[in-house]
Amino acid sequence: MKNIALSSTHEALGAKMVPFAGFNMPVQYEGINIEHETVRNSVGVFDVSHMGEFLVEGPNALALIQKITSNDASKLTIGKAQYSYFPNETGGVIDDLIIYKLKEETYLLVVNAGNIEKDWNWVKAKNDVGADIRDVSDDYSLLAIQGPKAIEAMQSITSHNLSDIKFYNFVVGDFAGVENVIISATGYTGSGGFEIYCKNSEVKKIWDAVFEAGADYGIKPIGLAARDTLRLEMGYCLYGNDIDETTSPFEAGLGWITKFTKPFTNSEKLAKEKEAGLKRKLIAFELDEKGIPRTGYDIVDADGNVIGTVTSGTMSPSLKKGIGLGYVPMDFTAVDSKIYIQIRKNAIPATVIKLPFYKG
């Protein structure tokens, strides 16, 4: 089990630590609902330093990225980030990731913690173009400062105008007295804010400064459990739940980051799949009655026939109702379609809705 740089800090704050993706991580502090509401209403800080970071550099950096990712990275300019995925050769998704263009021939790929080794082996195996690649995951920490008060609370500790950093843009500069920090507007909560990439040796200084600056704004540390409820209220996919090696990116709603403007891994077969049309799709649903849909629960039709499985589900802290995602046949995917979630012996009625659940 790996420890992140601030493990002892989280333990001192009373965090409940759990194994997650091979790391000892803070899952909650005061409680999921309190932490969730803190991010929705003010500002909270997640330590997500377990995430993986790969540097791709050199004259052939873009060529490698174009070959192994679904989106069109040639559209990136310095200071912009892009959501993408690694397609496998059988129609599924190896991982979803964010690509940052740091310099003209330097890119940062940020991947999911549980997939670092798998992703790194894939990138290495595909690098026949001679790009300079480095796995720097163990050297860097990542803090996500999220919530509607994040800009106001953090402005005093950087010379950059945080209001100027638009969604999926970033700057590299000073933050909390540390130079060359990536300040990125690429949150996973739907409530605004920033993600801060720094060296492990710098993260304690930054953490302390962040909490000092945010003291008047009710800033709190937030665990991974609230991160999950926040992302689900936005309908953001979680790798391992809603997308994996067997799920089609089109079924998962990732067609918008699948660009056939260039060849990439499995692009010919994916193009044929898009043309042929889908047999099932990932939908979002709200329960019509009391109940909590959990990952793995059956989705059934009015006659009790199993038509799908809940891939992510929870009691929404913001909406105070059961919400979830799951794959169902196309006949059940229209907004306002009626489905049922099998919770123990009861089939609880639910309605298909348009994302996001949380409208802000």
C-alpha cells in the first residue's frame, strides 16, 4: 500500500483512511453529506495525489498522443487541457485521461490511479515514434480546491487572476509561495474551482497556505466518498464503474471526444460501430420513490425482466433522492422513460433524466 505525501496530515485531521487503487487515501473526515455540501456551497480541498502523471516530450510527442488517444490533441494550444481516452483494440476503454499542453513539444497526461501501471505499459508499447516519455506519478501531488468560493478564497496566494482561467484551461506559475505550479480549471465536481499540481516536497507548504487563505470561507478537507457523490450528481463517468475495457465509448456517451479527424488505436472499427448504431446506452435515472440504488443492482422493465445493471448509484445529498447511471437497451433510453431498480425484493420505479442531476 502506497502512502501519498500528506498521509500523516490527513490522519492528524481525523480522516478515515482506506485502501484505494493501491494507495492509503482519506475517504471521509466529518461525513459524506457535510463534505458534499461544503463543496457545493463554499470551498473544499481533496487530496487526489494518487492520480498518475506521464510526461510526453520531444518532436514526436504529438504523434504518439494522436495515435493512442481518441480526441484530437492537435487542437490543443499551450495553456489548454483536453478530456480524452485510450481506446483498446477490442472496442473498449483502457482509461480516460486529461491531456495538458505545457509547452510546444511537452504534454502532461493525467490518468486514473488504479490504471497507472496498465496505462504506462500501454503508452510504452505504442511508442514506436521515439517520443520521450516519463512516468512522474511518484514525484507529484495533486490538490483539488473545489467550490463556488474557490476563486475568492485562493486569489490572495497567487499573482495570477484566477477568474481569467476558463474551464479546461490552466496556467503555470506561483501559488502559495511556490513557483512552477500548474493551476488548472479541470474539476470533477461541477462546482468550479482548481486543481493544483506540485512536487511532493512542496505540497505541505501549499496545503497549509490554502487552509490559511480559506479560513474565512469555511474551507474544509474533503474525502473521496464525497468526491464520488459530487461527480455522480454531474453524471461524470468513473473508470471501473461506468467505463472499462469492455464498454463502448459510444454507449458510454464519449462520442464527443472520439474524433475521426486522424487515425488512432481501433479507429476504423469504432467508426464502423458509430455508423451501425447502438444497441444500448448509458442512461441517468432518478428514483420515483424512496430507496438507494447501488452499483451492481439490476435494472428491470415493467414485467420484471432484467434489462441492465446500475453502474453508479447513491442517495444524492443535493437532491435528497436516489440517483444513478446504468446501461439499458435503446428502447429505454429516451428522457422520461420508465424503468425499475431491483432493490432487494422490491422493484422501485425510476425515471430516465437528462444530465446533469445537479443543475446548480
